[in-house]
Amino acid sequence: MGTVQSALRGTRRATNISISARLLDEARLLQVNISRAAEQGVAQATAERRAQLWLEENQAALESSNEYAERNGLPLARYRSF
């Protein structure tokens, strides 16, 4: 199960949000479940932010690994059969 889907499971808590009146009217007209749509949007934004933070926190290690591979080639390249 993906991160977004797992975030949608569990206990729900009421909250207040501000949303464009025009968007809210259209969503209601189209019978969109606003709570579910908001929850999915927050879950997606949370997953994206988590990924962004992981990349920022691990940037030095990723750069170091890439530099090593550029200088020395891939560590297991001799075992590749393609």
C-alpha cells in the first residue's frame, strides 16, 4: 500500500479549512466529497514534502555516491551481463 493510501486510513478528526468559494461551489455541484478530496490532497502534499526533505537530507550522500561512480565506475559493473 502506498504512503498516500496508508495516510488515508485511521481515525478522522474534524478541522476547518479555507477554500476558494468558486471551487467549493463547483465541487458541491459535481457532488465531490469535499472531506475526502481535501484529505487526499493533504496526503499527497505530505508525501511530496516528505520526499523533498529526504532528498535534501541525503543530497551530500547522493552526490558522493555519484562522484565515486563517475571516477571509478559502478562497483558491480564487472558482474553485469548486459
